[in-house]
Amino acid sequence: MSTLFGMIPVAEFKQFTDQQPAFKVLKPWWDVLAEYITIAMLMIGVFGCTLQVTQDKIICLPNHVPDGTTFTGASCEDFTKKRANASEPIGPSANQRMNGLKNNLDLQQYSYINQMCYETALHWYAKYFPYLVVIHTLIFMACTSFWFKFPGTSSKIEHFISILSKCFDSPWTTRAISEVSGDNQENAFLEKGYRRRKSSAPSETAELNPPGGSVSEKKVSESSPVSLLDKKEGEQAKALFEKVKKFRLHVEKGDILYTMYIRQTVLKVFKFLVIIAYNAALVSNISFIVPCTVRMEDMTGYDHFCCNHTKAHLFSKLAICYICFLGIYGMTCLYTLYWLFHRPLKEYSFQFARNETGISDIPDVKNDFAFMLHLIDQYDSLYSKRFAVFLSEVSEFRLKQINLSHEWTVDKLRQKLQTNAQGRLELHLFMLPGLPDTTFELNELQSLKLELLKDVTFPPSVTQLAQLQELTLINSPVKLSFTSLMFFREQLKVMTVKFDDIKDIPLWTYNLRGLEELHISGLFSPEMGRAGTLENLRELRNLKTLTLHSNISKLPPSVSDVAAHLQKLRIYNDGTKLVTLNNLKKLFSVQEVELINCNLERIPHAVFSLVNMQQLDLKDNQLQSIAEIISFQHCRKLVCLKLWHNHISSIPEHFRKLKTLEQLDLSHNRIEVLPSQLFQCSRLHTLDLSYNNIQVIPPGMGVLQSLQHFAISHNSLEALPNEIFFCKQLRVLKVGHNKLHRLSDRVSWLPLLSTLDLRGNPLQALPLEIGQCPVLKRSGLLVESSLYEALPLEIREKMEDQ
């Protein structure tokens, strides 16, 4: 029925209750009941208004009231009884009849009287009751649907409903539950098989594979077709996971939905109490008989009239009916308040979903997110159960694995294999959302490098990588199953971990007892005391090389726990001052020590106690004096000393005590004078003095008969001593960027010379004897092209590369 009694279109009121059909999932039973009640009350109001406009009227008859008598409703009651008894005279006697004008206006007079009495004598409640019902009902409707219309809440509701419906209809929801249960069975099988393999002979490793092929083969054969068929479905589910994450992050910050719902409910309760109170008090004013007094005695002969309100009986029944509906509506509002406050609706637990789905990592939610889920449960708890799948990291990880395995096939991964600097066959994966399961089918893989991978979990199937020896993690958090951990403990030899914060390094790294090399890179936060996590190094019982790139202020005590087998210690401190090195004395087996950029001002005394030390590198420190270098004479195995990139201004004469020294690097310092005693280190085969302020090379250099590499570029030399050409083993001579005006023709005395750097010198010409160096070719001669072109053609042809 589109209209009521042909007057007021129902469509005019539809906008007050019109909501999107999908919003019904956020309407619990009491809101639905209240909505039907408001519709009933609205029908009462509209029906009453229609009667009020079309049929409501008042009919009045004159009533004689003797002088001195008060005219009341009781007088009208008596008048009615008299009218019922026709024998009694009514009105004035014949002697009292009116002597007014005869104007044939009786009908108009009574119409006027009826209207006057309707306006003046009829109680306002009786006149406006239907309009009040409509107004109050519309306010109730507006309160009920306000949070669906208010911009601050409607946007969140629409977004939530959109995501909820997609999650409910997504085929991935059902598949995720079955995938998780299948994974649990598969992991249990692989763990059991791995333990069996390690406890049996190598020939029995086939027991890992069930009849019909390995678990991995079955997994690929089963998952690949599914992935191919459901690629689009997987992409849609992936997008849903991202939407759910962002929506949860946004909605859990506040409680505007919860607050708005409470406010509109409280407002409805308050309005209900007010309306029910005044309606109950005023409903008795809808009376069938209404006394009326109109000063018209000169026209009609009467001032008092008894009127009949024709619709009073019907309106009184409608009012009672309205009050009954209003009472039921109020009870639903009171129940809503009870539901809102008798339990914490700003917290929601998915325990029932975790138990039923088998997905144990579904997180609990709070604030508006929790409140909407509570409302959803009042509609159908199945929505929450299916929605919970998209809050699970396990489910998301499984989806990523399916998508990854489809995108990164075995053949595609095999094309990325390269040989690294250590000669191992390496797979480098960069910025992937996870680790493809197909990786574990590369049986030839020896090194795995994961950089900026978001979520990595090594399943038990990693045991198929029988040749894996090296693992590199660069800002890639990794989780291991028990079987994977056992596998890594026995298989891995080299481990490199680089994280921005050292606390992000997986703790299982320090339990890999088979490790021989561990390279750690990450900064300590101030609250960790700059030595915390490394306390676990004592478990690495086979460790030979330890590299620590961090900001430590003292050497971790746990380093001494690996003293018996540690051979190489490298510390890169990025400018943080390394204050305490006492634990270094305990490393009696260490052979190589590198203390790079540790802000050291002097050579640490602890290194002089390392009797087995063969190499020391103190690059990028603040060394100014090396007077204590004489203490190195106790390090009888020291063959390599690198003091480059410091502030050393002089070399002590007792440098000659270092008889075992074979390599010396003093480049990038502030040295101005070379002591001749330096050349008494007769075993030197590499000497680098580049980037200093040296002006003269002192005599005595000719005794360095083992010298093969001599670099003194970027200094202030004006001439090379002839003794340098007595070093018959010299292969590399770098004297570029000095002040040399000529090169001695004795350069031909260097039969093994293969590299000669003369760039940046004011040379006039090259000696012709340069062509007599049998090993020196054009590629090894670093000189300005003009000088080279000035050589005779036959010399140039001879020096051209073969």
C-alpha cells in the first residue's frame, strides 16, 4: 500500500529507516524488533494524522445554564441525559426565547461555533496527538540509524561490511582451514622422518619418502595445479589480507562506534521515559464530550454549548495502543543498555574460532573492531569465524607460499644460481614476500642469501638441501621448526646475519654448534648495554671466525668462551670507542685480529699478549703515536701489520725489532720522515706508504730483497733512490702523484716489474730502458698518454698487450 487513506505517501518516511541491505548484519535482534515497533508506531501516527485532516470534527449543541451555575463537563453530561428524555423541556421557556434577528444563518452560525469550540475548548493533546506520535517515532528512527548516517561512523561501517562480505564469500577461507590442518600432519611426518634418518645409516634416508614419492614432490604435484587454477583467487585473497590489516590498524585506534551506539541508546531511553510519562498523564484528556463557552448570546441566544468530539473514542484507543508499543520499545532499549554494560564489548576473543578452525594464531581485537564483531555474533557467529581466517599470520603465510611457488618455479630459481666469492653455488633472493617452497628442490644449493624478505619460515622440507653450508640473512626475520633447527645445527658452516638492531637477530643463531664462521652486523640499543645478546656465543663450540659489525664499548665476555678454537676476530665499530679489551688477552689461539674504526688512540696493550697472532689490522682509528710498537717483538708470529687510515706522524726507530714482519701498511697517515731502520725488516714483501707527507726515501732500501709490492703514491718525493732498483723481486711499484721530474734508466734492473704507476708527476719523458722490462706491458704502465706516445714506436709495439 503506497499511501494511507490517499493522503500521506509512505515513501515520504522511508528515508528515515532506509539503510544499505548489507547493514543488517550489524543489527541485533533488539534493533530489528525496535525497527518493527517504530514502523507500527509510525503507522498509528500516520493513520491518526489522516483522520485528523480528513474527518476529525466537533459537533456542538446549545445548552441553557441557569444564572449562577458554573458550566462544566458535568453540565454537558446532564444535558445529554435530558436530550435522551424527550419529555423534559430543553432550553429556555417560550417566554425566554431569543428575540434576535432572523437572518437565515443557522447553518453558518453552528459551523462557526463548531470551529470556535474546536480551537478553544478541545484539549491540545486531543488535537495534536497523531502529530506527536509521528514526530516522536521519526526521532526514534533517526536515533536508531544515526550511526549509519554520521560521516565519522558510516565510513568505517561501510568499509567493514565490504571487507566482511568479501571474506565470508572468499573460497580461500575454507581452503585456509584445510591447508593448516594438512600442514600440521605433513610437519609431523617430516620431523619423525628426520629423526629416523639421523638415527639410522645414510643408506636408509629413503625412509623419509613415503610410498609414491617424497613429501616435497607430492606437495608440488598437488599444490601446483591448485595454484595455477586459483591464481586470481590467490591475488584477491592477498588483497583482502592487506585490507584487513589496514582496517584493523585504523579501527582499533578508537571507539567512536561504540561511543556513538551507547549515546544513541541512552538518548532513546531518556526520550522513552519522557514520552511514556506525559502520554500516560494526558491520555485521559481525549474526551468524547467537550464543554464549550462562546459569547454569542446576542446571535444565537446561547453562550454555552455541549460538543461531541467525533473521533475521540478512536483516538483514545490509538493512544492506548501507542503507549503499549512504546512500552515494548522502551524495554528493548533498556535491554540494549544492559547488553552494552554487563560485559566488556571493547574486547573480543577469537578463542572459539581458534578451537574450531585449528588456526591458533588468530589475535584478539579491541575497541571498535571488537564492538562490531560482537554485533556480528548477534546476527550470525559464522561471519566472525570466517573473518578470523584473514587475521591469521599462518593463513596469510600459506597463501603467500602458494603464490610464491607459482611465481618462482624451480627453473626460474635455478637461473638465479651464481658462484659467490667463497666458490659456493649461491641463491640470492631479494625483497620477496616470503621464501618459495620450490627453493627446497634445489638439491645442488650450497649458499642461501635472503635479503629484505618479510616473512620467512623454514619448514621441515629444508632437510632436502643436503649440500647447504652457508646462510645469509639481511634484515630478514626467520622462524624455524624443530626439524629445521636440528638440520641447521649439523649442516651450516658459515652464517651471516645483518639487522639494523642486533636484538632482531634470531636467537637460534647462537645455537648452531656446527658453525665455523659467524658474521654479525647490527647496532646495540642503549638499554641493552651494548653486550647483551652476545652472551650466548658460548654455545658455538666449533667457531673459528667471528666478525662483529656493531657499536660495542667492550668486548663481550662470551668471546673468551670460544678462545680455545677462535682463530679470527674482526670488530667493525663504526666510530664507537672500544674502551675495554681485557677479554682479548684470553684469546690465546687467535691468529688474525681486526679492530676497524674503534676510535682507538693507542695500540691496545691486550694485543701484545696474543703470542699466536699473525695479522693485526687497526684501520680507521685515531692512532697518533705507535711508540709502544716495540712490544710486538713478543708476537713472534706476526707477519702482517696494518696501521692505515690513522693519524700517525712518525715511525719509531725500534721498528727494526719486528724481524718477522712481511706486510706493513702505513698508508693514509701523516708521516713526514722515514727512519732508515724501517728497512731492517728484511722479510718485508709488501710495503705501502701511500697518502703521507714523505719527501725523501732514506738509504738502505736495497736490503729489502724480498720486496714485491712497494707503494708510495700521493707523497712529496722529488726523486727515487737508486737503491730501490736493487729490489730484484719487485713486481709492483706505485710512485704516482709525487714531484718526480725523471725516472732512472735503472728501471730496467727490475726484471719482474709488471705494474708501474707514474701518474701525476711532472715527468719530462720516460727512459727508453723502460722497454727492457720483460714483464711490463702497456696495461701495467700507468702514465699519461702523452708520455707514452713519446716513446719510440718499436718500444710501444713491444709493450702492447699480447
